[in-house]
Amino acid sequence: MEEQRFCGSVLEGLDSSELYICGGVSAEFNLGNIVALIRKIMDFLDDYIPSLINGFKDGYNALK
């Protein structure tokens, strides 16, 4: 697989090892890991948001 990159004003070919070194984009990803991470974030927010809102309400009421 050969990709192209700009080198000055011309395109220069890159092979797969150069793409790996340069941080080339890979189409491989694990959807299960992404879903698990989103689930952890949503669970954290579900636990934290009510306390945060109550804290803002208490602080606002204290300033009145």
C-alpha cells in the first residue's frame, strides 16, 4: 500500500513501514472497546451530574 504526502511542492510516495513510523491512519479499530469506554463515561456522568447540580443550587442559594 502506498500513500502520498507533500514534500515541498511535489507528492512523495510512502510505503507501509514509513506510514507506521509517521503515524499513518489505520482502519483497524475495536468497536467493542469504544462502546465500553463510552459506557464508562456515561456511568460516571450519571453518578456525578446530580451531585454537581445540587452543589450549584446550594452555592447559588447561599449567594442570595
